[in-house]
Amino acid sequence: QVQLVVSGGGLVQPGGSLRLSCAASERIFCFYVMGWYRQSPGKQRELVAWISRFGDSNYVESVGGRFTISKNFDENILNLQMNSLKPDDTAAYHCNSDPVVWDWGQGTQVTVSS
């Protein structure tokens, strides 16, 4: 079972930036589409950014132009650079494949508030 460990969350003011990282225990990025998901209280988990095996990235409209997904093959790390953060971005963030294959793990909390 692949382990996905997410880090980098925290409290940030609106307009601020955060960078999330997801470390995979095995070399999976060559074989799977990988994505960043988020879940706010009372809402369903949603996929907000994903990157293909070949490096093509896609975003939902609500984060496009503000978030950037990337991956480091050598270090087995998936990143999410989040800029111009808004209160609506407040959520628990997780990484996983798309479609989901692995257990979710703890994720990391991102809170955008003044």
C-alpha cells in the first residue's frame, strides 16, 4: 500500500501563499494521474488540480490561475503552489491518484482568514 504524506498547510491571510507537498512512499507518478483534493466541513471532497503522467496539468475553475500543481519524479513529491488565497480555499487538503486508488491519510489543513 502506497503511503501519501501531505505537509505544508497552515493559517494564512487572504491574498497570501502556501506550498503543499505530498511525499509518496513509492514511485507512482509515472503510472498514475495525481491530484490534489480538498474538503471543507459539510462539503464533499473535491478534486481541484491534477497532473497527468506526462506532466499536463488541469485545474477546476475556482483555483485556475492561482494554484500550480507540479511533481518531482526523483524525490517522489507532488507539490501544490497556492497563491492569492481566499477564505473559500479553507479546507483539508489531500493528495491521491485520479481516480482514487490509495488510502487518504491525514492531509493538511489550510485556513485562510484575517
